[in-house]
Amino acid sequence: MLPVPPVKLGWTRTLALAVAVTVLTWSLATAGRLYFRQYSTSGAEGIWPTLYPLHALIHWDSGWYEVIATSGYSYTPGEQSPVVFFPGYPMAVRGVSWLLGVHPFLAGVMVSTLCGLLVLPLFFAWARRVGGERVAWLATLLLAAYPYAFYLFGVMYSEPFFLLLVVGSFLCLERDVLWGAALLGALATATRPVAPAILVGLVVRQWERRRQQGESPRRSDAILLLSGAGMAGFMLFQWLSFGEPLGFAKAQAAPGWDHVPGWDTWLKMGFFRVMASSIIFARKAQFALHALLTFGALALAWPMRRHLGWGYSVYVVMVLAIPALNMKDFWGMGRYVLAAYPCFLELAVLLENRPRVRAAALLASLSLFCTLALAFGRGAWVA
């Protein structure tokens, strides 16, 4: 069994762990960038040619966030449009860029790095409160070593910002700070299109907590419904600006993204076509990894209802089902599993008394983490 640090030492250790993983992520991504000499897939060279090594942290969707932070939103039916990306993270990037007078690319790296440094200590505090001291540290290690966790430690993506908000929301709930849970939940639903998962998860968890305390639901609990205000506000903005409140969903069907609603998407026929036709083993392996992590996380939701409660179980199922049902081939789900953060605590509970399996899982996960971070740094499309 892993030794459990005291509360204050636990925060110190988790912060030190976050710093170490951040340094590892930056080092691997930069090594991939310098060794392979690939151009940034976000167009950072032409806009921001200085601080060349940091381009390793700015790829793919980072370019969209820079566009939103710089020019705001636009929507053209049938074409790829920035409305796919919710405003929470790019507006934070824009704020830091304006406040410090730096380019949005640098501001994005700064926001993601700061959020990543705070996520692990906050997750540790939540895990200690919900699961107990014995498994909180192990759960934090499992999160830090997760194959796609490098997105949390400096990469210009919304994952660290979103995870900080949603973990903070549920931690506030566990500490009976309902207004804090609603506020952070609203900011989280303004960052990712998963409002139903957060709203239902908070409400069900609060109902469970009342029942465990021998109480009935109170009128004050209704404040948790405000957690959906972030997504509702963005939909209202799209309706007033473009006449299409669901622009963020419809734009995903644009050529290049091709997430078209229908049975072909719902049954993941794109995934089966890749597995049947591709002759590149690495390509098949990556698609298979995304699918495996998706179903593995969903499988943890069932025992989770007993260990952590129905609120977290329902949240995990919904926060995974929302993107999974709208994707044609599971690609990217490995990254989205980070939002299902209670899975890492549930996995810690299951591995607590299995030291050999635990060690093997951590080693395998960390090996994939290093491989994917190196590949992302050189511009590979890994999620």
C-alpha cells in the first residue's frame, strides 16, 4: 500500500508532482519539436516566431483558440467555424493576453500551465474527501500518469481549465458551498458542451448527500440548476449573433470534421472502417487505444456507484456519452476521458490492494504518456 501523506504534506507532494509532470511534458514535447523539426500545426510560426521551443505546446486546436481570443466568434453553415469551441478557455486566454500584454499563444500556454499546476492538488483534496486518505494519493498518481494527461500541463488546450472548474465544483458541493458549486459548474459548462452531465451529476450527488445525512432536499439545493447557465448563455449568444443556437453542434458536421449525426456515427462505422482497411499498425493502435480507454472508463461507472455514489457514476456516464455519441470513430475520446475524473479514484480503489497490478498499470500508462507527449510535440495528431 502506498504511504499516505498528511493533509499539508499531501498538498505539497501533489504540487511537486504537478511541477515534475509539467517539466516532463515540456521536455518531451520540446524534444519532439526540435528533433523532428516539424512546423506548428496551429500556424504559430508566422504569427509568433519568437520562443521557438514553446511551439511544441501549440498545435491543432490551439490555432482555433487563438482565433477566438483575437477575433471572436463567427459561424458559416457547412464550414468549419470557431463556434465549435466554447468560450470559457479562449476568453481566459484573451483576458491574460490583455492583462499582461502578451500574444494569445503565450497567454494560452500560461493559462494551461497554471491550471495544470493547480489541478492535481485540487483533485487530491477532492479524492481525499470523497474516497478517503488511503486512495487519494494513488488516484492522483493515476491521473498524472494517464496517457493523455500531458494535455493538462502546458498544452494550449482547454482540458486543464475545464478540469480545474469541474473538480472545484464538486469539491464545493462536498463542502456544502452550493453557490460555489453552481458558479464553478456554470463556468465549466461555458467551457465544454457537457452541461447535462455536470448539472445532473451535481443534483444527484446532492440528493445522495441529503439522504445520507437523513435530510430531505431543500429549496436552497435548486441553486445547483444554475450550473447549466454557461452552456445556455453560449447558446443564447449564438442565437442572437448567428440565428442558430446549436451552431456549435451543427458545425461539427462540416467537411474535415465530418461528425454527422446518424446511424453511421452512432454505430462508429468510421472506427470499424479504419480497423478493417488501414495497413498502418500504429494508426490502428491509436484508434484502438481511444476506444479501449472509453469503454474502460465507462466500465468503472458501475462499481463507482457503490464506492463513490450514484452522482459520480451518472456524471461519468453522461460526460463520456455526450462526446462519444457525436464522434464518428472514437478519435479524441482518450483526451475526453480526463473529464471523467472520478474514474481515477475508482481505479485507485480497485487497485489499492493489488500492488503488482498497480505498478504495472502505472508503468504502462506513463510509457504511453511519454510516447504521446513526444509525438504531440512534433506535430502528430494524437487526439
